[in-house]
Amino acid sequence: MSRISVRGFAVASATAVTTVGAVVGVASGSTQQGSADVEATAADATLLADISAGNQAQAQTLTRQIDAQSSEADAAAKKSAMEAARKQAAQDAAAKKEAAEKAAKERAEAEEAASRSARDAADFAVKSSYTVAQVQAMARQMMPTDQFQCFSNIVSRESGWNYQATNASSGAYGLVQALPGSKMATAGADWRTNPATQIKWGLNYMNSRYDSPCGAWSFWQANHWY
């Protein structure tokens, strides 16, 4: 109830009481006492209206304070979220950069290894004969480290690392048992006596047909030939 309505109620009540009081006063001779009671009632109603209006003002002030605090909290939360997003974006960018640098380093190392593995047979001194250990050492230097074991697995089964091995029935020749052996002439004219020439040809063959010695070894395991 607003202050105005309270006052209206008080006035109406006072009027009613005045009328009743007047009647009672005529009957009992207490008209002055009835008027005093009416004035007291009107004063009480006015006081109640003043208190109600004051409470409403306090409530409105409190509501405004709560709204302001809520707005500040929302702004702080948004700022915190934006800062967290910025930090996460920076971390993601740093991680991507690190991954790219690592990939570039690995590619460079792979290219360097490939360049080392591309050494030509002419890089090795020609001898009248070679031991198995010497032939294996050549092979290690002519291919990536991670491919040597696969290459060795095939050569061990095809020729036992004997660069002069000959298959009596098919005519396959050399470390990798090229068929016919004369195919290895594309790697060097000394293909019959130089294991480095045979390794070069065998490595090129495995790379071109199976992508790598390990690819050739996977095929060999499934088929027992390559």
C-alpha cells in the first residue's frame, strides 16, 4: 500500500470515526474524547505510511547494489574467460610451432641419412676379395640405419652374404640373387666381383619396388621371395 493510499485510508477512517464519535458524544456527552481518538488514529496511519515508504526506498537501494555487484561479477568472469582463452591460444600456437620445428628437424635428419645412404659403390676401395664383415660394413654405410636389418634379413636368406653366390638352377647371382645377375650391370660393370655394386643395385631395386628394404622384407616373409 502506498503512502497516498494509506493516508486516504486514514482520512476515511478518521471521518467515519468522527461521525461515530459525534453520535456517541451526543448520547454520552463525550464528544471531545471521541475527537481525540480520531486524531490519534490518523497520526498512527500516517506514521505507518512513512515507515512503508522508507522500507521501499531501502529495498530499491539494495536492489541497485545487487545489480551493480552482479554486473561487476559478470564483467570479471568475461575478462577471466578471455584471458584464459588468450593463454590457451598462445600455448596451442607454441605447441604447433614446436611440432613443426621437430618435424622439420626430423626431415632434415632423414634427408641427411638418405644422402649418406646414397654413397656410390665407387666410394669403397676395390679389393680382390671381401669378408662377410667387410660386405656388411659396406651395406651399413649405404643405407639408412633403420633399413639395414631388413636388408640383412633378405641377404642372409638369399645368399648368406656371399657376393659370389650362384643359384645352379635359376642362375640368380650375388648378394641379393638378381635374376639374371646381369641386371646388376646398371649399377656398375664390376657387378660380378664388387659387393658394393651389388648392394647398390639391390637397394635401388627394393626402394623402387617395395619403397624400402623393410617393405621388401615384409613381402619376403609373406611369399619367401621378393
